[in-house]
Amino acid sequence: MKIKYPLACAALLVSLLSCPIAAKDTTPIAEEIHNRVAYGTPTIDGYLDSEYLQSEKIDYKYIPVYLGKYADSKEEIKKHYEWDTGIEAYSYLLWDNENIYVYISVKDSSSGIVDFDKAESDPEDPETFTYQDGIYFSLFFNDVIYPTFAERGGRFFGLTNNMYDDSISGLAKLKGFPYNREEITGLNNDCFAIVNSNNEYTAEFKIPLTAKGSEYLKIGSRMRQMTSVRNYIDTLNYQVNSMSMKTEPGFSDGVWYAEVTYGTEFDIKTLSVIARYMGLVGTSKGDVNGDSYTDSRDLVRLMKNIAENIVTEPTSDVNLDGEVDVRDLVALMKKISLG
């Protein structure tokens, strides 16, 4: 399953989807989507905690992006490769004062590890091109793209580039990417959990924040995120492309599923990226004062917060609109009246 694009296309997609540090996104925007992300702290175990359900479910508008050496037509590709593996993915996100939490589920009828015997060299960019299907998650801080998580069979590459300036990015540094490839598996495994099942896998992970990152995360803030899915088909001729058009064994061929659209099919000149933003909101439980009850005392606390312009407490954003105001008072009174 592959359409072989020219090398220029591959280079463009690398810049769009794996995005080096400090590279600003100048891609034309096809659509802006804003998803509500609630305040909460889940357990990192690979299963969907109830706290996530306060956030909106994010269904990704994925289309396949094929990589390779030649610009073959769709009809020609069908003769050689399986055409569609039916990638589907959705996620939920949460946030608190220390981390961003992500739960993502990917349905992939061809999910699995590719044939290692077909490769004689490491991929050129191990953070992006790795030996198993998986996801790649990035965040935008101050218009700069930071890759934060890449999952391949229990491999965690999150926040591993030592060039990160955590005082600017807001992302805490974890263990750096090891020179010894055998040490990759399980790297920073206290930050993620993977669950595999038939034709589906889920990944749950947390992205630790610095004090600067916590400042970014406040009610009403808008943070952009990008998620792509990597897929490799075992019948492919794995190879590493080079600018001289020579190839050597490797794993850079395959397909990415990404939130990109084309004005004309397979015309990279009209390619544009969907801008997906996380709108950070509070909690809908109504327990404003944190005593595990929702009653008139929470009304008093909320009125005090509004009067003193304390608008960043997640528990005060009762109606999950990213603001703390009289509308939250109305929502809280309704919760109390309903018991």
C-alpha cells in the first residue's frame, strides 16, 4: 500500500509532520478545529479513565500520505500494493498543573512489526522512522513545534532531543535518546503505557511540564497539537532515500496517516494541514471548594472567586467554557438543584 512521491514530497512531509526543533509552521491551513480539554489527572495504564470523558473526543480526519521514490499513479500503485488498511484513530486529552495527558486509540488492520530481516541499516531519523507502526504526537509552544511522543512497540522517544530549551518550550527534559539502540525499548516507561489487541492498539502517556509550561496551561488557553500515525506494510521494498536517488536497505518507505488535505488529489502544491487546537477548560463536577461535596458552600466560594477575579482555578469553570464568570454560577445552581 503505497504511492511513491518524489523526494521533494518526502522532505516536505518530514518538515510538516516530524518538524525539527524551532521550525515554525508556515503550512497553509485548511481548517481550524478546537477541542475542549478538561482538567483532571488520570492513571497512566493504557486504559480510558472516566476523567477523560469530561473532555471532547477527538476524531482525527486522517488521509494516507505515501512515501517513496517515484510519482506513480494511483492505478499503478494498486497493481503492486494493498491499497487501504482502514486507519482510524481518536483521542482524549486532559491537563493539570504538572502534565498534559493523552489517550489515543488506533484501529489498523495491518498493525504490527515489520520484517527486521529485510533491513541492513538503521533508519535515517530514528525518532520518526522506526521499525513498527505507531503514533507521533507533537505540540506547538509559541509557534514552535516540539515532538513530544513517539510510540513503537514500547519505545518512548518523548522529549528526548537535548537541544530543547525547557525554559522556552515549557516541556521537561526526560532521558535523552540513547546511542545504543538496544536501550530504546522502555525508555522513560514511567510516562506511558501501551495496550495491544486485535487490529487495534492504544497508547496513554503524560508530557511533563516545567514551571513555564504550567504557565501556558491555564483556563482559556489555546494550544495546538499534531498527531500522525505511521504504518508499514510487510510486502514493501524497505529502503532509505537519498538526494542522489540511490537507495540502501532501510525502513523509510511506507505510509503516514495525517490530518492533511489536498485541493487536487496527490498534488503537494495544494497540500494544507488541519490546525487542531486544544481549548483548556476546567472540571464540571461543581466541587469548587474541594470538600468532595457540591452544595451552597461551593456557590459562596465561586462568587468569591468571581468577585476577586480568580479565573484560573479549574474547579471554578463549572460549565467548561474556558472562562470563570456568572454563567458558571448558573451552571452550579443547576447542579445543586438536581442533587
